[in-house]
Amino acid sequence: DTEVTQTPKHLVMGMTNKKSLKCEQHMGHRAMYWYKQKAKKPPELMFVYSYEKLSINESVPSRFSPECPNSSLLNLHLHALQPEDSALYLCASRDRGNDEQFFGPGTRLTVL
Amino acid sequence: GQNIDQPTEMTATEGAIVQINCTYQTSGFNGLFWYQQHAGEAPTFLSYNVLDGLEEKGRFSSFLSRSKGYSYLLLKELQMKDSASYLCAVRTDSWGKLQFGAGTQVVVTP
């Protein structure tokens, strides 16, 4: 299995909703990443987990809450989002001894 | 601050060669990556350079000069499916933190 999967593919939520994005990989990678990508812009790093511990938080607002329950799974919990948070959310993983980050297909999030 | 610059758009004909330049000024350097991204899809890895010189991978080659803060991606024998955004990214630390350029939209015409 050489892929990163993300669910759901699309998500529409209101500003008072609570939802979660899920990312999974079974490549044994011990580093996992969340990126946010707005239309026609490059991906921007949000969080890095290494060996299931949060190692980088790029000053992301607390309405985004990451969680890494085990080495294969990465969640992003969403609460009280704003319309400007609408974007493509990308998950990636990397083997510590390797260079390439493998990206998942992303979740297209719309906040109404 | 961090600065990664690449042209916004380039147009080339099918079968031709296109060179996408990337210049960078970052607080750390631990390798430079090129990714391809089709509209609405995830980025896919194309190449990685950490030492100066040219890396060749089929129709794609990438070059790095660390002293000049410069890289290029060369796409040869262009095909219609190469129409995409090409992202230059610098890894700035050992955690794999990637800083992306804004991307270059390559349009391949018949």
C-alpha cells in the first residue's frame, strides 16, 4: 500500500458545526503533515507530527485541532470555522529516512 | 524572511522543452523539491536535489546551485498531460518542513 488516503473528499459545514478530517497511511511513515491550500496558491504547512507527537504548529488558530491517535492515522478536528477557512486540506506523510512527502488527494472544505 | 520565486505562467508547444526557474532565500536549506499539481488534485513528487548539479529522471531534469540559491526544472518532449502547476519547494529543517513557491502554471498547446 503506497498511498495516503483522506476522508471525506468534500465537506460543507456551517460556522457552528464540529467536524473532523481523517488521513490514513499504511506505509510505516512516522512523520505526518497537514497543509492548507487556497485556490491558485501553494500549500501552506499547518502541523507536523513526528512519531505521533506534535512537533510543529505553524501558529494555526485553535479552531483547528490536530490529533494523531496512532502511527497510521492523523485527524484534524474543526470547530467554529470561518468562511475564509474554505480551502483544500492536504495530508502528507514521509519516512524519516526518505526525502519525498507523499500527499493524499485532499479534502475540499467549504464553510458557509 | 522566506522567499521562493518562480514565474507565474509559461506556455510551450507539444514536443518542445520548457525550463522553469526557481530562486530561493530561506532561513534553512535541507533540499529542494519539485512537485507537479493538476487542478483540484494533490501534488505529486517529481524530483529532489540536495547537492549541486543535475538530476535526470526520464523527461524531467532538475538542477541546483546552492551558492546562487537557484534551481530549475527542465521538461523535455512536452505532452498535453504536462499542463499543470509546477511547485518549487525548499525543505528548511530536518522535520521535513516544506516552504513552497507560488507555482508556475505550464500550458502546453498543440
